[in-house]
Amino acid sequence: MASPHVLELTEENFATEVLKSSQPVMVDFWAEWCQPCRILGPTVDAVAEEFAGRVKVGKVDIENAREIAMQYGIQAIPTIMIFKGGQVVDRFSGLRNKADLSSVLERALG
């Protein structure tokens, strides 16, 4: 992954890094073969840089973490989910620009 501020989320660390996090967490559900996911990647990296220390940002490769993808009903990728206090507070699929993602995270922080 390009940004050191983006966590690789797996079935082993998802509960600790996302569900038990004291900070809001933005999770990008993606796959290597997904072209829109690859387009969104640099935007997710930029948001991770902007919100470093205030919001966790992580990616779940649905090919390697199928249980998580099934648990959250991921049917299209890319899908972004915002978690706060272990609960999903926002969710959307498809490409988004940096301003959209930043706005969603500011709301989660508020």
C-alpha cells in the first residue's frame, strides 16, 4: 500500500483495529482486480494522510477476507464504510472524491 497511514485489515486484526478502536475508522473494501478500486486507492491514501492521528484508515481485500466481506454484506466494490464505536455509521459504494470522503470523516469526528 502506498501510504504508511493505511492499515491492511485482515480477519485477524479487524476486530482490534476497527471494532475496538477509540477513533472513527474508514474502511475501504476492495480487490486487486477491481479497476475502480485502483482508481480510488490514491484518494484513500490522501485522506489517510489528511486525517492521520484523528481517524484510522484501512483496507480490506475482499479476496483475502471473505468472512468480513460477507459479514458486512459487501456486494459491490469499492465500498467505503465508516465505523465509530464499533458500529457502522456511514456506508457507500462506488468512486468518491477526496472532498466527499473528507466531509464524511469530519461528520464522524463531530
